[in-house]
Amino acid sequence: MCYDIKATIETQLKRAQRKGDAQAVDEIMETLIPLTHLPIYHSSGFSRPELLIYTDRSPDFPEVAKWGLVPHWVRKKADMKKQWNNTLNARGETIFKLNSFRKAANESRCLIYIDGLYEHHNFEKQTYPFYIFNKDHSPIILAGLFNEWINPETMGKLLTFSIVTTTGN
DNA sequence: CCAGACGTTGTT
DNA sequence: GTCTGG
DNA sequence: CCAGACGTTGTT
DNA sequence: GTCTGG
């Protein structure tokens, strides 16, 4: 499960810095970062934050995307709103079967660089958030699926993504 | 056949 | 206790 | 998923 | 677009 994350600009840019050139990073800072909610210190997916993802069609130069995948078959804006809180996560075991994820699982995969994530644990009827991160503070790199949805009213493109989860190990 | 959904999480 | 909003 | 609300009346 | 439930 993964519904609450921390993502700083530095961490989100790590891949572009390593794989791209310095000019590309400057361009990202100027043109893409202002379109996002970065830096994100603790956001729930349900607040539908926008951040950078590294897609398989552009693996080293990130794209701005909104958390909560809108499937390709959604036609109306109202249907989109019904759908989007249910696709923050995608169970890896079933992504090739389900209508909402199958096409993206086959064709549109991405990576999401984050600092850490928050898991809630229950103890004596109370809930406590635990922050999970790498010991050396290196990025946690999550597997994701994405889709580019065309809003029929405005013809605007909306890039959205879902985080792939699996059973604990 | 048509209408309506299409998804995730947890379990002291 | 249960529903809504984020 | 968790956090926080959960309700009513009238109207310059 | 495709699957499920009635």
C-alpha cells in the first residue's frame, strides 16, 4: 500500500541528473517544476498531487503527472472523478487482467522517485504514521503505470499515474 | 441481450 | 458509529 | 487510506 | 474498450 509520500525536488530530479545533461535539468527546473506541487513533504494521493514521473517513452526526461490513473476508456469528466480515487494504487498481481490497468501495464510504465512514504500502523485502537525511507536517504524508486487522458470538453491532455503495489516481503 | 462497472486498503 | 473530503 | 465532521435558520 | 451481473 502506498497513499502518502514525501518527494523533494532534489530526489525527483536524481534520474535526470544521472542520465541526462545539465541543460536538461535547468530546463526541467524552469518549465516543469512550476507545474507541479513539488516539493511534497507529506501528501496523500487523495489530494491528487502533481509531480514528475519517468515514463518508458521518455525515460530520462521526466513528465508532469497527476496521481490517480484515469483509464483510457473514460469518456466523461464525471466518470473520471468517480474513478480517480480508486486507482492511486494498482495491485501488481492483477494489472494485466483489470480493465483499468491492462493497457497501461502493457504499454505505459513509469518510475517514480520519492524520498519516502508513510504507512499507518494500529496500536491499542489508535493509528500512528511511520515514515519509511532508505537508510542512506537514497531515493525509493517505485514502479508505476500511466495514461494520457484527453478531456473531451477542453481537449486538454491530462497525464495520470498509479503506483504498483505487491504483497509485503 | 443491455446496463453499468471498471478499484484500493486493512483485519486487534 | 458512520460518512465525507482530501 | 486517514482525519474530521456529524446541523439548522434567515438574509443586506 | 471490455467485462460482469441481472
